[in-house]
Amino acid sequence: MKIDRRGFLGSIGACALASGCRSLDMLGGPDLRFGVVSDIHVTTPESCAMFERALRIFKARGVDAVMVPGDLTDWGLKASLMYVKETWDRVFAGTGVVPLFCTGNHDYDGWAYGDMTMEMHANGYDEHDRLYRRKDESSMAAAWKEVFGEDFAGVRLWTVKGYDFIAGEYHGADGLSAFMKRHGDRFRGGRPFFYFQHLPIRGTTHDSFGWADGGRVGPVLNDHPNCIAFTGHTHVPFNDERSIWQGAYTIVNVPSLSYSCTPGGCENGECNRAEGAPPVMEKMPYRRELRGGQGFVVSVWGDRVVIERRDLEEDACDLPDWVVPLSAARPYTYAARADKEPVPAFPAGATVALGTSNAENRLGDWAIVLDCRFPSAVVPAGHRVRDYEIQAVPCGGGLPVVRRFAATSYARLAKYEPARQRFWFDARDLPQDEDYVVAVRARNCFGRASAPIYSRVMRGKPGLDKVDESVW
């Protein structure tokens, strides 16, 4: 087969787009490349290990800058900020790589956060070293200047290789509207610019409603379709495809490098259902032990921005890059993706095996549980099962008892998902004196569920009125 030079280059470009930004390097490299991590929560010098690892990975990738959208420190102390700077200097001193840092809530108030305060004191630190002294905005500016040698303001601007970066500080993002008006048409046109702040921008990514800023930044960015924004704070892993959102502009929620939070509404999550008895199911590892710090390598090309998702603990990724075209196209709207995200499926012939066990609930109290075991659902490579919905369904048509639990690889590489899943129902929650079956569905991040698998028919004898609650 004969192929001309144009066809050859075109075929290389097509393969590169399919495989991500590393392959594109053989075409000459991007116009700009930067790393992104958030919520690094530095406390002591020892806590900088993962941050330093991330910086060294970024250095090996030839980044021009590194962005951190807030919560540089956990306790909001100047000493911790100095550890951030010392770590940066160990990796990037003399290289010209630009630090793009902004503040988060912990940098202002972490010293006053209950359990953080106790941990701070136990490690020999105290609030006299805090970065921010309430009602004195100059205290943060003075500390920032001392540590980083940079002037501090509510909204700040950097230009790296001709591309603009704007930071909205935790106590200053409200000034973005006035800032954009002062700079006129600088940020208009097809060339992308990058905005970052700590709190999610209200009404954008799925996690931007309970955690969001005051809603004043979004309307400003609505006038700039060439803006790509980055936010942190939620500690939601990028395994959840809803972490990138497109509307009038593009926004990406950055996972935490320090720890991931487990999802609310799940029996094994950090936040369980609001009512009823404490869940009996064991929690996923507590947030600081939920390993697999995550971040992005962002490469800017003439017609697209490639956002590469990386597990920075293992310097690996098994999820596809997000490729944002620098055009009017909007491939990452939720509407465009909700019906395309693969729906999980169980292996053929899968069923739910049941048994009863003595166990303990989260409070350490004795519990009798219905032990449900079943094969893990599967999805195509590069996708995830987000959670499982378990229902105890009365055969007579009554309301089911519904519970959910997050998949093991919710915040990690897919290789950590076990071949079989296990769930516990508290026996006191189950239907009494009627037939029921246990039905299980696997769901993706947009809530679309697999066909159910079922257990055999069970029948619980009435007995709740005979239980002496004082022994539980």
C-alpha cells in the first residue's frame, strides 16, 4: 500500500489523539505543559513525601508550571508553608518552572479545626504560628511574601509561555469580576486561559452544590468560553467522570493529593445515611489511609488541551485522557455523556449468595447481619463501577429496603477491585414475617444501573418485639 507524507503524518496524529499526550510528544511537544495537584495538606516535613513525589513526576514530564488550587497546608501555619517551599526548591530550584499556588480554607483556618488543632498540638506546633490572623488580611500577605517572595492579592495573574493563569484566593475570588473588567479584552478570543480557585464554582461539577463558593465567580466566567478552570476542596477522585464539566466554559475538579473522601450515602462511606441505626458495614479505609494520591498532567496544543489523569502514588493511569477541543465543541457536557457512559454488567449466571453472621456495627456494638456475596460487575477498560445498590425486596410488593456501597476502586486503580463483593444488612432492617429476595444492581457515576441479580427467596420470622435492645 502506498502512503504519502500527508497521510503518514495524519495517521500518526490520529493515533496520538487516541492514546493521549505522551504519544503526541513525538510530533514535537505541546506549546505548554503543567502539572496540577490540590489539597496537599502539608503539616510536618514528613508529610511532604507525596508532594515531592508528584513534583518529581511532573519534572520528568517536562512541565513549565505546577498548579495547586488551595489547601497547601492542613493547619494553616507558616512553618507548614515553609515546608511546601522547601520541597519545591528541592525539585525545581533554578529550573524556571513556575509555582502557581493559591490558598484554601485550611490555609486560613485549619489551626482552629478541632481534630486538626489537637493533631497540631500533639506534634509540637500551635496557633501562634498561623498564617492568618482574623480580621487582618495583611497577615496572610506578609507570610506569603516572606515564604514565596511573591506579592499576594485577592486575584493574581501569571503568564507562562504566553498563556495566562488567574488565581482567585480563598478570601479574594469575589474580586474576579472587577479584575476581568480592568483587563478588558485580554482574555477574549480563542486562546485558552486558566483560572483556578479552591472552592468549586456553584452549579458546575456534580460536587459543586454542597461545597461551592458563593456563586459570584461563575457568571464572570460565563462570558469566556475559552476559560478552563480548576478547583479543589472536595477530595473527590477523578475516577468519577463528573469531575469535568462543560457549559459556557470548562471546569475540572482536582482530586486531593493527600487523601480522598469516601462518598456520602454509601454504607461504607465516611458519611452514611442520615436516619436509622448506624451502618453495620465496615468503612472503606479512613480518608488518610485511602491511598492513591491523584493529579493531572495538562498539555496545551494549538487546537486542544489534553488532561491526563494520573495516580501519582504509582505513576500510572488506567483512565483515558480528557481532550478538550479549543473550539465551540462541548464534548464534556453531562447531557452528552450520561447516555454514553457504559452501564456495568454482571457476569452471566451471577447470583447473590446469602448467609447470616455475628458482626459489629461501626460503633463496635454486636449485630446480626445478612451477609450478601456476589461477583463484581464489569465495565470496559477505562471506566468504573461507582457503587452498588442493594435492595431487600418483599415478594408481596411492599417497599424495598435500599442501601448502597461504594466500589473498592472508587478512588484507586481498577486492579484493586476484588473479584467478589460483600455487603451486610443489619437483620433488624430486613422484612419481617414475609418472603423477600435480595436484588443487586451496579451503577455508573451518572446513576445508570445494570440489570439486577437476585438471591434465593428468604423469609424472616417476626421477632423485633422480642429483642431486648439493652443488650445491643
